[in-house]
Amino acid sequence: MKTIKDLTIDEFKLLIRETLAEVLQEILIDSDEGKSLKPEFKEELTKIRERRASGETTPLSSEEVIARLG
């Protein structure tokens, strides 16, 4: 087994790349994967999407949210 000081530049870069890939994979795992939404919540989200698509409602800007919530 080589130590870091014995690695070539390319081997060291590969080691860093592989380590980053492992860490990112751990961080980006979706903890909600495989879970489903309650039917009522899914229905409400669908209604919101339909109202936005029809122009009945529009998304709020961050300024509007701050103004409403204080």
C-alpha cells in the first residue's frame, strides 16, 4: 500500500476525485426516497400547480413574503 507521499500527481488527483465523489454521494442521498405523499397533500399541490398554470395565482417574490410575514 502506497502512502500519499509515494503517489504520483495523477494518482493523488484520482484519490481526491474518488473521495469527493463518495462524500457527495453521502450528502446527496435523498432521505425521502421511496416514501409517498399523503393523498390529501398531493391533491393540494396539484390544485396549486393548476391555479398557477391558469394564471389564477402567481408565485410571491421574497419581498412579498417578507412584507406578509414581517
